[in-house]
Amino acid sequence: MSQMYNPPHPGETLREDVLPALQLTITEAAKQLGITRTYLSRVLNGKSSLSPEMALRIESWLGIENGGRADLWLQQQAAYDLWQARQTGIPRIPRAVIRH
């Protein structure tokens, strides 16, 4: 089933929910995550995708018990990316002919 709404970029979740809950600035969070402030800012503003490495950093940082599961962060990124791709239009490709 495809989603009919624009799913949030994982950076939005980090920006709107995680950082405020931890009472952290972007600079402080970037330092704790071991990444540059510029990269974190790009993720938070939806300008960069959340990479598998970044998802693992979040998992280590938050802990699985606190919503840090890397696979869930990557699923959120994949849902966002797929929705964005669908908005640009699906190319017309003929169906594969399955031979029996």
C-alpha cells in the first residue's frame, strides 16, 4: 500500500522531537554524534539523506530502547525517498513478459 501523504524526512524527526527532548543544540548534538555541524544541519533540514552510517550513530547515541534503531531510521529515509520519487512521475516502462 503506498502512502498518500508526504512522510517526514528523518532529519525533521531529529530536529522537531529528538533534539528538543534532549535539550541539545545542533552543535552539541553533532559533537556527541562525532560528525560536523554542517552535515547534521543538512540532515536536519532535509538537504542530505540519512546514511546507514548515520543511522548506526543514532542507534549508538540514543540506544535501541529510546527509539534509536538504525533500521527504523533507514526505513523512514526510504519512505521519504520513495514518496519524493513518485512525485516526480513514474516513467512509462512496458511490463516484462514472463515466459513459462
